[in-house]
Amino acid sequence: MSVAETKTEKVEGWNRPHELEPEEGNDLLEVAMGPHHPSTHGVFRMDVALDGERIVRLKPVFGYLHRNHEKLGEGQTYLASMPYTDRLDYFCSLTNNWAYALAVEKLAGLQVPERAEYLRVILAELTRVQNHASSVGFLIQDMGASGTPLMYAFKEREKILDLFEELTGSRMMCNYMRFGGCRVDASPAWLDGVQKVVAGLPAFADEYEALLRTNEILMARTQGVGVLPPELAVNAGATGPLLRASGVNYDIRKVDHYGIYDRFNFRVPLGDHWDVYDRFMVRLLELRESIKILEQALKDIPQGPIMDPKSKIRGFRPKAGEAYGRIEAPKGELGFYLISDGGPNPYRYRVRPPSFVNLTILEDMCLGQNVADVVLILGSVDIVLGEVDR
Amino acid sequence: MLGEGILKGLAETAKNFAGSYVSKERLTTVQYPEERVKPIEATRVFPFLVFDGADWEAGLRCVACQICEKECPPKCIYIEKSQDKKPDYVGKQQFYPARFDIDVSVCMSCQICVEVCPFEAIKMDTEFELATDDRFGGLLQDRGQLAKSNEYYHRIHPTEATEVDARLAEEKAKLEAKAKAAAEAAAAKAAAPAAKPAGGGE
């Protein structure tokens, strides 16, 4: 396909630096970055048109990892889709579980007991800590610092994954939350283990910041690169750290107060330069806020049941209707939209994945930048292809 | 000063490098086949069928109700119900699986089969070395390979197995009490003059 054919229409009112032209007398070079480029975090292709080193056009191409998740969900029971949600964003299976459970609970009118809500918050925030730590590590690795920062993050992640395995039986494919509560109760020994890991997290955050924050090379590579203005981010529907780094105060934990998030005291970090460095900093600061939430949740967690007695494991049929459950996943707004016709399977099952929507404005961030910066900008969006393609 | 940030970062790595010689906690690598990390009790890898007693065929708890076959998300379970019946753990006549196969290469270790089973018959194993050089037959485990004793279950998941045993014992006691009460009622009715023959309770 020639470049001329891929030209997209200019949208009125969109302040996008679109349709760059090559300099007089220059020819364009088309490069297919991916689908097996190491920087794409999976199988994902960017069709890039270059004028020398400058990006003139960029077209994200995804779908290589399509697994028919939504249609599969319509063909089987509500419960059977739960393990498949683990495989959307395989870094954060517990938040995926929560979003799906939330949607089904809305549909079936189930009440989650206190203790289960606390367990969910603890697990979701642990997930956020490990996701942000490793996504920063991956970003730095894309920049060329191969290994060290990523391994520091993985050292901490390993402790958290061990906790997940101890409670849920699996490190990454946790399949832990159920409609109306959680699958197994946490033992006091497990909670002590969490306490121990959480007590070590501030030291890790300090170490990680000292390692990276003031590094001159990192600052030179990231500051002023991949600027995403707030109006553009809002227009494209971006969510999560990407949106907040563009200075928009929108965190679903604060907006929706789903679960019991209104009980915790935490702040929402915002960026004001809208660049890659801001996204990096927003993640580091969010990590610290998550530690705060964890400390509060561990202090307050009550005893009690972990399942709504009305919930059924066999023969679960929610009444006809529709529901949308959304949470603030580490990558942004993760939503599940379900329509029930009263049968054992959902009539319609739709996932609103954060990385997919965030990826759609990749071109606007990359235009005019150098080709080496594309790798960096993609890293700062923080995508997982399992979720983009579903 | 230019380069201060880099030096700060290098100080961090130097601290970690030196620390790795002192602190045992940092040496996490394990020489795998010879050395192994301590297994975690909750680990789930692949399902197995629990049997009571010494004979696996007679002691299988599974009654071939096929709920797990229907609920399994990747549909990796294949069950054929038997024609005849055999007594279960309370002595009641039940069907049993004439065939019960699980495909290792399809199973995704989600534990849904364990959760939906009403008879505590299928549980998760912690054995993870399932690799074989046989691509088809070796990866399809039949009921003989899947059957494992209740003692084995106690060994790998002690807490969970104790709870399950307590639950089963309670159910059994309840059923026995019910059967006894029904038998007594039947006896009382039979003793009474002109009583109709009463059906025995289960």
C-alpha cells in the first residue's frame, strides 16, 4: 500500500499536527516496525513513513494476537469466562477479574461482603505496584538500559507474585474473584506476608527513584518527547496514567468510588509537561500512593464472610438486563459490558480495554519525532497485546 | 552538576552489587533439577481424581455427573458414563466414569472443574513436570493416570484436604442419621397393626 492511500481525513476541531509533508525533494521511506520488533512488547506492527529520521506518518496495525475472547464469552457460562479474563492483560490478572466480577455483580444484584472488598483492594493495589514498577522498567529498557532497572522491578514483582500464588494458586493467571466475593479466604499468615512486602515497598520506591529520576540521559531522551495535549487525550478517550500525565484529573477510583475506594486517603498525581518523562513520573508517584492505600487497607481489614450467600457457583443465571462495570486498572479504564437475556450465558459480552484505546493516539504523539523516540513513546503508553487484540 | 544523576544511579547499583555478596536474601537463584524451591500449598497445575481406600477403581468419588465436562472453559475433559452402578462412599449406588480423559495440552489450570464438582471428586495437583516426548497419547491422561489417593491429596494440600474430609464425614453422618430415622419409622409402622409397607429411606 502506498503512503498516499493511507492518508486519513483531517477532523475539524482536532488540534492534531497531522499530515506532515516531507521536505522539498526528499523521498519517503516506509518501514514496518514489527510485528516482531522487540520494542513492541508482543506482536504489533507500526507502519511508519520516514523523512530521514523524522516520522511523517505512523499507522498502528494490531490483531495478530486476536483470540476471539468476546465471542467465546457469549458461548459459555458467566463463570467460565473468568479464567479467560486473566489472559487479557496478563500482567494484571486480578484487576481484570475485578472488572468482570463488578459487571456481573451489577447485573445479578449481588452484594460483596466487607472482607472480600478489602481483599480485592489489597490485591488490586499490589497488582498496580508490580505493573507500574515493571512498566517503568520496560520503558527504560526500550531506551537502551537493558536489564538493570527492569530487574530491580522484577525483584519486587517476584515477591508480590509469590503472595499471589500463595493465596490464589497461580502467579499470573490468578482466577481469584467470583461473583459476590472471592474464592478463598486469606489466612492471617498471608496477611502478615503482605504486611512484610508492603513494609519493604517504600524502600524499593526510593531506590528506584534514586536510580532513575535524575539520570541525565533519561531526562534528555524523555523530556519534551511524545507530548500529548490534554484536549487531544480526552478526545481520543485515553485513560489511566497516560491521561493523568497529560494533566487531566480523572481517576475512576476517585470518580466512581467503586468497591470501597471512598474510604482510603490517597492523591492523584498529574503531569504538567504532558511528555514521556511525565508519564514515567506519574507511574512512580502512583506507585507510592498505592503503597499508602495498601497500608490503610491492611490496617482496617475486618473478619467475616467473603462470599455473598445469594451467589451460586452452579446454575448461575442473572436476570435479563444490561450492566457496565468499570475499574481503574493499572493501564486505564477497564470496563466489561454485559447484556443478559436470563440464560446461563451472556447475550453480549464486550471488553473495553485501556491499552487498545490508549494506542489509538500513538500517531499524534509520534509525528515529527525521531524514529528512535517512537519506541520510547510506545513504551510510555504501556500496552499489553493480550488486551489490545483480545 | 551534569552527570550527578547518573552517579547517583550508579551508587544504587554499586550498593546492590556489594549487597549481593553479603545478604543471603538476594541470592535467589536455584539450580533447578538438583535443587528445588519449597512448594506452595495453594499451587494448582493439573486436575486429578480422588479415590478412597486401596483400590482406585472401586474408590473413585466421581459419579460421572459431567458437570465439570460442561463447565470446563477450554473443554478439555471427556467423560463416558458407565452402564452399571457401584456403591459410593456412603454406600449409595451411583454411576461411575467408564472413561475420564483430560488433555494436558488443552487444560489451562483454572480450577473451575474443582469448584463446580459437588462430590469433592476432582482436585488440583501440584505436579508440574508433565512434559513427555509423546505428542498425543502421552498428553491425554485417562482415569487410571488421573486417579490419586486421598492420602496423596492430604500430602499436597493438607489444610484443604482436612476441610474436605470433615465436610464429607458430616454429610455421611447426616445421611446415616436420616436413614436410621427412616428405618425406625418404617419399623414402627410395620409394628403397628394394618400398617402399609413403608419405603426405606436412603
